Amino acid sequence: MLDNKLLRDDPQAVADRLARKGYAFPVTEFSTLEGERRKVQERTEQLRSERNRLSKAIGQAKGRGEDAANEMAAVEQVNTELDALTGQFQSVQERLDALLAQVPNLPDDSVPEGLSEDDNRLEKIWGGAQGLNEPAPDHVELGAHGGLDFEVATKVTGSRFVVLRGSFARLQRALTQFMLDVHTTAHGYQEVYVPYIVNGDSLFGTGQLPKMGEDLFKLEGEQGYYLAPTAEVPVTNMLRGEIVAEAELPLKYVCHTPCFRSEAGSYGRDTRGMIRQHQFEKVELVQAVHPDRSWDALEELTGHAEAILERLELPYRRMTLCGGDLSFASAKTYDLEVWLPGQNTYREISSCSNFLDFQARRMQARFRRSEGKAKPELIHTLNGSALAVGRTLVAVLENYQREDGSVAIPEALQPYTGGLTEIPAATA
């Protein structure tokens, strides 16, 4: 959520910056509501001052043995008007809160202009994007003899699910363990295990609600629970309502979870294979940091995601998302895109974002400076996939395939595969 002071000082400047995200901030509606709120608040303060004056006069009159009936009647009138104003203020504030809950974070000045992925900016390319003799088989063809079973998954559940068998399932498990070990031992993250079901307050805190409710799986029942769309939600919300000491920052968490998304609005997109599914797994990095170092933290976190790709020797590129391609809560995002020979293109495998204090304000996640008595301040939050496990599996299958249809196991993964060094070519 944006800082109210920023909005009140210059709502048009905020609108101009949000336009870079393709969002039309309702300046007139906000200004009208803010004017009503201010008017009610000012009148409330006037009446409270008048009540204090009358109460003092009543006390003085009684002390002199004089009649204070007129002053007491005036106090009753003031209290009646104050009660009415309380209701008015609550109504206006609720409308303001509902409006502001829909307003996305401001894009950072370093974010390129543009409204679609075509306007994203290339930052670097790592590794050689090499394929087999064209056309290269994709992961669906490589797993067609049972390793990747989409037909059974469709029978069990429906479309956009998969069953992994044998060495394919083993390879996914190896990828997960490898990522967790690198992040905990080499990058200094604390591993956490969290619920896969979250409540509405948590989804509001990280910005998925109310704006993106259609992309969530909501569970039936009185609790108002949802399946977590990403570990970002439960992990970041561990800090909701908390005040941590400055000395504890940065807090760095890594978490492996399944993720559940309805993929609303993606009808007809990426229907083949594992690229866009309703259920997938990620290893997620979350950092909560001092406001002075969140931009450094974004570079660090992105580097940690890149380290996984580089250890696996998977070609990739880093892109800075343009304003129109940024998520609701992000101020700046780097996308890491891995090379997929089967598609002859780069595809997103990680998004690393700095949210500044946007999520923290929604969650009231704060820190207190070491001086001790200073007023608590909002922390800055960041997260990134490091990596999306299913898409990494796809990338390994397609980049390590051989001419005979077998797939070599990356050297970095072999300690996790029980001696398996390749997935043999399938026999018909």
C-alpha cells in the first residue's frame, strides 16, 4: 500500500507514475474522499476542543456553586454531533481504504517505459544458447514414454497437471534438494517450512488480494482459506504485525512449496507441457531488509537465483521488466529467462522483485532502530524464485538431451541422484 502522505501531497504526480504501469489512478475520486475525510476530521477536532472548554467551564461553575445546566446541555449536543461524525468518518475511511487497496506500487525510476513484455530491457546474457540439429525435441517428446504423464494427470484431476515417473521424478527431487542446499550453505538463507494454505489477511499483505483474486484457488468452508499461489505469501507474512530489532536485519528465508494458480486469463497459452500448470513447485527466496539497502539486496538475491542456473550450466538472460509488465506490488523486477531448445527461445524461470515498503505497510511489518526509543519503521521486502523447479526440470531435459534421445544429468546434480548420470533414451 502506498504512503498516504505521498498521495495527499500530490495525487496527480502519483497518477503520472502509476500510468507507467498502465494503471489509471482515480485522482478526482481520491481527492473528493480525502476532502470529506479532512473536513470530518477538522470538525471532530473542533468539537473535541469545544467539549474540553465546556467541561472545564462546568468544573469551574460547580466549584463556585453556580448552575452549569446550559454548559451541560451544550456538551450533550457536542457529544451527539461527535457520535454522528464518528460514523461519517468511518464510512469515508472505509471507502478510502477500499480504493487504496486496489492501487499498485509505484515503479522505480530505473524501470523502463512500456506496457508489455516486448518493452522489457535486456541486461545480460550468460552461456551459449545452443540446441541440437533443428528441430530440437521438447520436454514433452523426451518424456513421452511415461516419464511425463499428462494423460494420467488429466484423468486424475484435469488439464494443466502432470504425473512424473521414475528418473523424471528423481530428477525433480534432486533439483529441489540441490537448490535448498546451495541457498542455505552458500547464500546464508534460513530454511523454513510453512503452511500451503493461507488466509485472506496474508494474501492482502503481500498484494494478491483484492486485485488478483481470480487467479487464486479458494477453498470451500467458513475459514476463508486459499491454496498458496507462491511461498512468498506465507513466508513474508511471518513478519505481519511484527517489530524486529534493527540488528536482526536482514532476515533471509528459503522455502520449498507447491504453488497453486487458476491461471485465469491464460486460456490457450502454453497448453503444451509443463510451462504453465495449476500446480507446480518453487524454491522461493524472501528477504526483509533495512530500507537503506533494499536495492543492494535486489542485486544480491537475483545473483543467488543466477548462481543456480550457472551451477547447472543452463544458458539464461536477465531482463528488467518495463512498467506495464510489473506485478501489482513490485517497484522493480528482474526476470531470469532460461534457454529452451525445444521452443527455440528464452522462457521465464525466475522473477526477483523489490517491493520497498509496499507490502510492509499492508502487513505492518516494522523494525526498531538500535537507539531503542525510536518510532518503529517499515522494513523493505523482496523475493524471487530460485528457482521454479518444474521449469528447471524442463530446462535440464531440453538442454542436456543427446542426439540419441538420452539426457545427461548435470554434474552439480549427480550427488543428489544416487549415482544416476543420465536418463536413458526411451525405447518404444
